[in-house]
Amino acid sequence: MARRPVAIEIPDCSKVPAICFGLQAKTDEDRKRLQGPGLMVFDVARVDFTEAISESLYLAPSASGGIEIFDGANLVSSKQPGIALLLFLCR
């Protein structure tokens, strides 16, 4: 159960590399099916990078000072703490 759910509107899911990666969209046809708006629902909580699950997606600070969506493996390699765990994507 989510402790602090938060939703983020995505104008075009096919333009977000982490969504394409997470949904294994490898072909142009796969990306075409992802075109359009979506809603990502996260559970906001600090996630230690050592506890990250490689198949999950997380929000975490980026090197440029903003936030990015990382898969668990990249979160571990960046050694950044996650700030939210992706629960689901609605399209």
C-alpha cells in the first residue's frame, strides 16, 4: 500500500526514455503504441540505492539538479538515493 501517492502527468509517454525502457518498447511500432498522454503514480519515500529493485523505476535527483526517472540498476550505479518508487502508469 502506498504511504504517500503522487501523480505526475506525462504529455507523451513515447518521449520518456525510462517508460520506453521499462515497457520494453524496442521497435517503432512499440513506441507508436505508447504515444499520447499518461499518468505516472509514485509512492514518495526515500529509497536507499542499495535497496533498489533493478526492474522497478524510481524518481531520483539528476546530475543537472532536476529529477529523472531511473531504473533500479541505474539508481544503484549512480549511488543516488531515490525519492519515489513508480507504482503504475495509466494511459
